[in-house]
Amino acid sequence: MKDILIQILVPILTAIVSFFSATYKSKIDLKKQIQINNTEIKKIKEQYSKEIEKIKIQMDKQSELYEKNAQTDVVKNFFNKMMEDPAGAMSFVNNMTEISNRMDKTNNRNRYKKR
């Protein structure tokens, strides 16, 4: 009877010890993997932030370039029209000057009314 109990208890105890040992080892491995993953996530977030900043800078530079090109095109078109019809261009400049003067007068009146 003792031999049968020993033959049954030894493997059961060995299995229980193996189970707890494997469980403990897997918990430690899981914690290590979680730390590794968190570190990787931080790296990816930092890289993402840097890439976003680079893209913002590129977009700002590109919009400035488009704006400069648009201004150049407006000036170019104006001078082309001026070469084709100088009287019409001078009339346009005079009209724009008159509009600007009217706007200045209106702004000055509004300033005095607010006071």
C-alpha cells in the first residue's frame, strides 16, 4: 500500500511543482514582454511625432512657395496686361488708388465714431 501511495504521490507532487514553476516563469516572461512592448510603443510614438513635425514644416514651406508663385504670377499678369494696354493698366491703377483712398477715409471715420 505504501508503495502504491508513493508511486502516485511522487508524480502528483512533481506535476504540481512543475505547474507552479511554469506559471511563475510565464508570469516573469510576460512582464518582460510587456516592458519590451511598452518601450517599442514609446519609440514608435516619438518617431511618429518627429515625422508629423517634418510634414508640418514641409507643408509650411510648400505653402509659402505657392504663395510666392501666386504673387509672382499676379505681378507678371499685371505687367503683361500693362504692355498690351498701357492706358487700361493706368486706369486700373488709378481706380485701385481711389478705392484705397476711400477705404482709408472710411476707416478714419469709424475710428472717430468709436471714440
